[in-house]
Amino acid sequence: NSLIGVTFGNDIFVGVGASGNIVRSTDNGSSFDNATSPTGNNLWGIEFGNDIFVGVGVSGNIVRSTDNGSTWDNATSPTGETLMGVTFGNDIFVAAGNSGNIVRSTDNGSTWDNATSPTGNALYGVTFGNDIFVAVGASGNIVRSTDNGSSWDNATSPTGQLLYEVAFGNNTFVAVG
């Protein structure tokens, strides 16, 4: 099965993908083993924070592991929309996806709540930096939150083109599409 997302935490690489595929490597990516997934749905994104791995995907699926990716459980999602990106910052997980859906967890991915999104366009990528969450997506949409993902506003975008991913470094957000 195709792998779509990968992250690193606690000296472990975890990848997620088609049909709920989850793989993990404890030897710096030299070899990977399958983990038992609690879903058969595609997983699009994976993130690590506070010793927790969280994956997101089709139909609002949210999966989490508290034991370095060895075992996985489903978390109850507040949306049925596909979630495509997930990030972690300020002890909060934030995921974004189809129809502008944004969900957040303040308890290490155990429970999730909807945040009000300023867009109905799909959001593909989300990141955190300088106490700001930023998500990007269809039609050049850029949305941001300065209150830990509770509320979101549109940011001015220089493009109307699809933006797939966003990253933060050296006090700069960079989006690509």
C-alpha cells in the first residue's frame, strides 16, 4: 500500500498511508515493520507531540498511539470530512481537511473538537510556529490562528492556486503548491 505521510519522534519513524497502513522504524529508517491499524481508511497525515503519535485521514478518521507506534486506537472525531494534515504546537494537536474542517485536541489526541473555519475550501497542510497555527489549501486559501487553534481568520494569499503544504522555519512560513 502507498505511504502518504511520515513523521519522527522518540527515535522512531512512523509512516501512514492507503488502507490504514501504518509502518514504523526503530533503526533510523533502515527497516520498517507493520503496525496493526484500527482503520482500513486511508490515512493522509501523521504528527508527533508529547510522546503521542496522531494520524488523520478519510472520513475524519483519527488514530493515536501512546506507545511509540506499537499499538494504535481510534479517537472519536467530531467530523466525517477527510482530514489531510495534522500538526502539534503549544501542547495542542490541530488537524485540517475537506470543506475547511479544522479540529483540535488539547488532551494529547484523546478528544477532539471542531474549530470554526473561515473557509469552505479544502485545507491540505497545517503547521505551527511563533505561537501561530497556519493551514493552507484550495484556491490559495491561507488561514491562521493566534489563539491555539480556537478561532481562525483568513490571511492574504499571493495566489489563487492550490497550496498543498506549509512549513515554518527561521521566523518564516513557506507554502507550496
